[in-house]
Amino acid sequence: MNAIFYKEWIKTRWYLLLALLMTLGFAGYSMLRINRVVNMKGVEHVWEVMLTRDALFIDLLEYIPLLIGILLALVQFMPEMHRKCLKLTLHLPYPQLRMINLMLLYGLSALLICFATNYLLMGVYMQHILALELYSRILLTALPWYLAGIAAYLLLSWICLEPTWKRRVFNLVISALLLRIFFLAPAPEAYNAFLPWLAIYTLFTACLSWSSVARFKAGKQD
């Protein structure tokens, strides 16, 4: 397990650093927007626009986790397919399904650390100027965006591991439709009641990669 994690770390370490800096940069900029409004018009104005206009001040973050998840899957799995490394990896004396699960677990762990750091930054800042009900409103509204980043990683992994281009195109269309679910309701906290099911639905997408690996092992190719 340590060897698999180390192999994945070697492939993705520079991208993960860039992803962390990028997400922290956008989260930090969003906090600066709130700070600017506080300095110019007072914290009371922030409360007012949040309550009367459904303002969130973190709109710039909406598609950033999605992009981060997509790029991580490409960085992690495209070299495996392009260099024909996956076949060698699956022939190692280790259960194949467990091997793929560990590779996906590595990516999920990296994303969770990156996204949790974002949440920590925003939570620590906002709890000093906003009531619990207001800053939890912002964080709960953003949660589906971060779940979309995790789902995007798992779905793009499914596409990258698929050995035939025809099926990759089909998987891409299905993935786009599935990811659209995370952005159907733009209203703040619109997904609150659905969040547990959305999390389960997100984790379920990890199973899709197994079908691609099974097709690869069966010799399917263009």
C-alpha cells in the first residue's frame, strides 16, 4: 500500500501543490471580498445583503473544485494509459481491485485534504464576523460544489481507465449529465435536505472505474 501511494505521490505532487495554492487563493480572495465590504460599509451591511438578497460572496469558488477534481484524474491516470503502465501495474502480485481502490483512495484523500483546508480557512475567518447561522449558510451552500469536485475526479478516472475511445465518449456524456445534478439549484442551501444522499451518490461513482478496469483486463481496445 505504501508503495502504491508513493507511486501516485510521485506523479501528482506538483499538481497537488498547485491545486492547493489555487483553491486557497480563490477562497482567500472571497474572504477579502467580504473584508472589503466590512471595511467600506460595516458588518451590518454584510448581514443585510445575505439575509435580503441571498448574497454569498464566494460565487467565484463554484466551479473551482470541479476543475480541480477533473485535472487530478487526468494527471493521475492519463500517464497510466498513455504509457501503457496500467497493464504492468495490474500484473503486480497484488489484488487488482484493491490496487485500483488504493489509487482512487489516494486521489480522494488528496482532494479531501485540499478541500478541508479551504473550509478551514473560510470557517476561521467568517466565524469572527458572522453569526453561526450565516457562515454555516455559506459553507453548506458550497458543500455540493466540493462534492462535485470529488464526483468529477471519480468520473474522469472512469473515463481515463476505459480502454476504448468509443466508450470514453459515451462515458463522458454520462459524466456531464451526472455532474449537472450538483448545479441544478443555485439558491443558498438548496441542497441541504439532499446532502446525505448526494454524498452517497458521489461515493457510488467510485464503482464505475471497476467496469473500465474489467474491460481493460478483458482485452477491449480500439
